[in-house]
Amino acid sequence: QTGDPTGTGSGGESYWGTPFRDEFDNKNAAKHDSRGVLAMANRGPGTNGSQWYITFREAPNLDGKHTVFGKLVGGDDILDALEKLPRKDGTERPAKTVKIKEVVMY
């Protein structure tokens, strides 16, 4: 998970300055159906801000809770490396800080 400019895990506002609604309520909504899905992190319904995540595997339990907005189309080697990083004890967080230096959108 990333996208928090404060680095606290609870910060970051949307482009509009306020939380925005979820976008998974239509029958054609994208699903967490594979590795490399990009989706919004939130604290509950209608709380989307700036935080987002990339899945390491399919995660159907997140469908209907988090808005999918894209899919990784390259950089699988980077995702593999991220998945193999040592974790802080008892968490999914990497033991050392990871920073994204560049994102290319297609």
C-alpha cells in the first residue's frame, strides 16, 4: 500500500480535497482477479483519498470494498522483488522503507 504523503499510514487527501465515492457498484466494475491489480485503499465506504495498493495475487474478498482502477502492464520483476522483501514482524509492511520513484501510465 502506498500513496500517503505524510508517511503515517493515515494521511493523504484526494485530488478534489475531500474523500470520493467508491466505484465498484456496477456490474462491469473491475475485480481483484489477478496479480498486479491497482486499487484504492480506504477506511470504509466513501473514504477514498490518495492511498492505493497493488495485489500480489487475486483477492476476491476485496471486491465490493475497494475500487479497482488499473492493472500492472509491466514491471513484473519489480513486483516480484517487492513480494520477496523481508517484512516487519507480524505485519505486511516491508522491514525497510520502499519508495516509488516513477510511475508510467498507459
